[in-house]
Amino acid sequence: MECAGKGSGTRCLGPARKRCGRCGAVSYCSASHQISHWKVHRAECERLEQQMKNLDLLNDFPFTFSQESTVQISEKQESRCSFLRKRGIHQVGLWVCECRCGASVTSFGNSRLESDTWNLSNILCPCRGITFASRLPTFCWKDYYEWRCIPLQSPVSLLLHWPLTVYHSIQLAGLGSLTSEISKLCIHYLGPEKELLQLAVFGELRALFPGVFVQIELIGPAVPHHRDGDKIDLHSYAHCIEQDCDCRYKNENTSCSIGHTSSAVTLQLHRGYYHERFLDISKDSHPHLVIAPNAGIAAYASWLPTIELIKEINVPAVFSDYCEEACNLAACCINAVTNQPPRLPIQLNPFRQPMVVEDSPLHLPCYSNCFLFAM
């Protein structure tokens, strides 16, 4: 935990152990830094105080490992590394960038997909197609696990939060009914980073949108130069470790749902900022939806021309971030550019990643894709 007053003048005097007595969300190294920072903090203090009252709600997940992946990591009793190591998935397969010591986007190699393997038994994986004609019933992890016949001890939600957030964003944007009327759904996905090492998990969109061809354009500066323009076709789900599982020999002609035609997901990578690449990309792929996971809008000036572009093209856009406060700051930035409040107010994402971010700058728990709002 860094001192909230760091960089405000004098050097920090030590660890940030003195918490704000009102909100409890930020800490300081000394009383002098707390006093000097008050002129900044008072504008957010009451808001953070209200957010801190939602701690139990933020940590509320149905999984058997929920206490371990939330409170115990926050209190340093566990770490992301130890959590993954206990389950035999530390630094392997799709999990290589889920801890500090794992791979980063800069290690993104020359292969088209770094991994398409869960490194888990098929009992714990959504590696097979939907064999019954039913749609995802409601919007929560528990219902999703039941629908996919996955036991609640399975950690796959730690990666499935990417495609499930896409699914939930489509519902929030009011495009859910559209998917039953069209054969192709086009999404512009802004600012991918860790996702670039976990692309196979987007194959789960085949189950979520049966009979629909899903095209996702992933655009961002983290895409390596040598991968700019790469196209990845996902005709199957990510694989389990069982050699005799159906996922090992299903092919692109396999239907993912009874009564529907075969579904597929195509991903295409584009290096650069959205406002720089939009004209080229949109020639063949005009979006039904723009989505920006963990956007950090208030932290990067490069978002301003992108926000202006999204307003101009008048396409629904959903943004997420690690905590409610980041979304508040982002909404203020968007309002300053568009002169309009969010089309959909800031709300908790039921499909946020169920493992807390280590060493958050706030005492408020942070989760990947934690809160959502839309313009």
C-alpha cells in the first residue's frame, strides 16, 4: 500500500500505515502527508467511505475458494501464486500471466496462440459444447457454473471473466435480442493486455451465442508489432488435459447447440489506438458494440480522442475498471468530452474476476472487470 500523499512534496517517511479515519480506503506514511493531501482527498473521501461499505458485496462469490481468493489474499495470508500453485496451474497453459512471476504481454511469442489448454481435468472445465437446448438463465457465476455443469471448486472463472464480461456487456447495451436475429456479431475490443495471452478463452462465446458468428477486433498499443493484423479462428473450446475428451477431436463443423448451426469466434489483432485504426478496421467490420475492459480512462490522455470518436460513430460502448472509484473518475472524463452522463450508470459486474488484485492502491478490494458503465 503506497502513501496516498506520495509525490506531493516531501519524501515519505516509511510504510503507509496510517489510514484515513473517515473513509478507511487510503493510507499515509505520516500525519503530515495526511494533512497536506487533504485538499485532494476531501473531494473523494465521502465517496470512498460509501464504497467501503460494500466490502462484503464485492467479496461475495459462490465458489468454494472464495475466502481464499478474496480476503486471504487481501490480508496477505495467501497470494495469487500460492492459490494457483495449490491447484497445479501456476505458470502453465492459459494461467501463465495470472501472477507476478508469470509471463507478461512482452513475452507474447511468435505462435498464433500461446496456449489453448486449461491444464485441468475435464470435470473442472467448460471444454465441451452445450448438449442441451437451453440458454444461460440469469446473470451470475453460480447460474453459469450450473448451466455449464462445472463444480464450484473449479477456478476457470478466473479466466472466463473475459468472455462473460463481453456477454454481460452485450445484454447491458440492449443487444441481447439482436443476437437471435443476426448471423454475425461484431465487437471492437479496446486495450487488450493480459487477454493476448489467454485468447483461447474467448472460444466460450460459442456457447453463449449459439448459431452466431462472433467477430472481435482487438485493438491496442500492447499488441506486438509482429502480430498486427493476425487473425485467429476459434472453432472449439479451450482444451482440458484428458486425452480422450471430446474437446480433443471436435472440429470446426461441430455444432455447439442442438437446433443451431455451427458457431465460431474470430479474433483479429490490431496494434495502435482506436482513433488511429478505426477507419481501416471499420471498412470490413463496423461494430455493433465497443467494449473497453479495465480501461483506466482517467489515467491515460490517449483515451480523449477515442471517446470523441465513439461519440461520433454513435455505437454503444461499455467500459469496465478495477474499482468503483476508477469508474467514477472515468465517467467524469467522458462527461467532460461528451457533455453527457453515462448512458448506463456505474454498476457491479456479476462476472468480475473472483480473485482480488494484489497490492491495490486502495484498501477497497479491486477485481479485474469489477464495475461497468456505458456511453
